[in-house]
Amino acid sequence: MTRHFRTIIIGRGLMGAAAARHLAGMEEGVAVIGPDEPVDKAEHTGVFASHYDEGRITRTIDRNPVWARLANRSIARYRDIERDSGIDFFGEVGALIVGPGRSRGRYVETIMDAAGQCGATAEIVDGAGLLEKFPYFSFAPKTEGVFEPRRAGYISPRRLVAAQSLLARKAGAEVIAATVTEVSDGGARVSVTTDAGETLTADKVLVAAGGFTISEKLLPAKIDLTVFARTVAYFEVDEEEARSLSAMPSLIYKAEFDEDGIYLLPPIRYPDGRWYIKIGGDPDDVPLSSEADIRDWFRSTGHNATREHLTRIICDLMPKLKVLQSETGTCVTSYSPSGYPMIGFSPSPRIAVLTAGCGAAAKSSDEIGRLGAVLMAQGSLAGEGYPVDFAPSFS
């Protein structure tokens, strides 16, 4: 007998798992479908997820008020999610945003203005203060920063997804470890086929498949989503070095040249038991135009030129860092034409979409997921108070 649900959420990543948790608290008959993390990435032939990682920067400050609201509402719920799930995922080490000092422009002032608008506790740190407070960093001359000590730092996306999935199940959702291969709108019901050969049906479906949302068989029309390949680098340090950097905040660094701008996370212990400092800031936008391209990219080790680029930057930025070895990793970022998440229905009134993190959604994923749940429960986002239209666009 075919199993039927009121709503099926496709994608068990940061947005999809959050949507499942929230929607399961609003209605019965919710299922969320997504594969478990592969044991061997290089040999895996299925889909991947960018949340297979331990570090994403989180902060409340954002110069865009919409993204600031999405982040603030999500971060305000972090501790509740940790408490209710029993899974810790938030490292509240603070976030440091550094760029050209006030004598060279208004970058730092705009960051502080944004902090004031969202009620964040933050302080300007001048060049001398940066050296005193964060002696492990070596910034360019005439540089200043804004430090947000609380409600900021990093999250483990892997553990946040685990927490959201656990709470979704507790609230009554069925969590199905499978990959969806096709979605078909039959009129009265939507059919969802998995790689296990099972066909499920639902009154409505929410596609929250990250970059894989561009797959031709998930939506009834081509979505206007641009997916870029990203290479990140991991620098391994020993436990003693990690302890010496235990007070290190997450860092966003706007360098003199835009291509040298990076983000950096403090030492984090990964599932292999080792400590890594992660750095991102891929200077190249390499588009991925198909599901096959995305799968191939995730199986790769990224671009060696980006590895060399990031190695040069971290050597200049942390010249005293004792590195044991380095390696690269791959992920993707997905962008909408508006620069905001796409949350709305496709040309089918039974199939909706929740995607487009725009490189800024990990920290905000709980609120984005909640909006996806509201859409499925109520049919629209009317009354949510956001000054932008999250409706997806299709070609």
C-alpha cells in the first residue's frame, strides 16, 4: 500500500530539517526525506549536502536588515533547540568583523550601524586593540574591527541538522533516510519516488534540496537558481595549539583587495578526532549547471589554485600558527535573483520550494525553515512582517 502524507519535505539539510520540525508542530502527517551522510565521499555516487561539516560562522550583525532579522530570530532559538534535543551545536565564541579602518572609509561604521539596528552588543576595536585582544592575528595596517562577543561564533551544521531531525521526529514527523529521484503532480495528489523504489504520495510537497533543487525531476518548471562551486581549506593543529586558541572568535576579514577577503573559524574538533581551522573565501565563481555537475564537484577535492590562495592568506594572517597538515573540502552556494531565500509555490499549487541560501543562510536556517513551514500550513507568508517578497522565480 502506498504511504500517504499531508506534507512531504524533500531535503533533510539545514532548511529542510528546520521546516520539518516547525511544520510537525503545526500539523500532523509530515514526512521529511533525505539521505544519511555517506561514509566514503569519494566513492559515493548519490547526492550530497553542504551541511556535512562542523563549522559555519554565526552572528546577529548584518548590514542587510532582512538577513539580520532572519539571523536574529534563528539565533534566539539555538539554546532551546540544544536543550530540547540534547545536542550541542552552538559555539558562542564571538564574531570579529575586520576591515579598512575609519580613516580609510565607512566600512566599520556601517557594521556598527547595523549592530545598533538589530540591538547587538558590539564594540569597535582599533588597530592597537586588535593586536592586544587578538594577538594571534596579524592584520594589515590601518585596520579596525567590530567584535560581537555574545550570540555569535559558529555552529556545527551537521549537529544542528541532527538536532532538528530528532525534534521533528519527536513532534510526530516521519524522517525517511532516502533520496528523492522524482516528483510528479498528479492533480489531486503529488507522487514522490525515492531511490529505494518506493513511491509516496502527499497533498503537498516542499522541495528544500539546496543546490540539488535544480534537478530536472523535482519541480514542474526550471527554477532561477544559480549554483556555484566553492573550495574551502582546513588546517590541522594539535590539541595544545587548539587550547592556546580557545578564545579565538570566528572572523570575517575584508582585506584591501576583494579577492583576499575571507572567513575563518577557530579550531574545531571534527569527527575524525582532529582539530581544524577552517578558512573560506574562494575568489572564483564557478557555476554548476546540472545535478551531475554538483555530484561530481562534491566528490572532488576542489581547486588547487584556491588551496594555494587560502594558504597564502592564512600564513599572512596567522604567521605563528603551528600547522600539522592541510586539506581542502568542497561545498556549493545557491543564489536567487533577489539575493534572498526563495520560499513559495511553483507553477503547481501543490509543490512549493524552499531554497537559495545565498551564502548566508546557515546561521539563519531555523527561521527560514519556519517560514517554509508557515507557507505549507497556511498557504502564504502574509503577516510574517518581512519587507521583501520571497516568492521563487521560474523560467
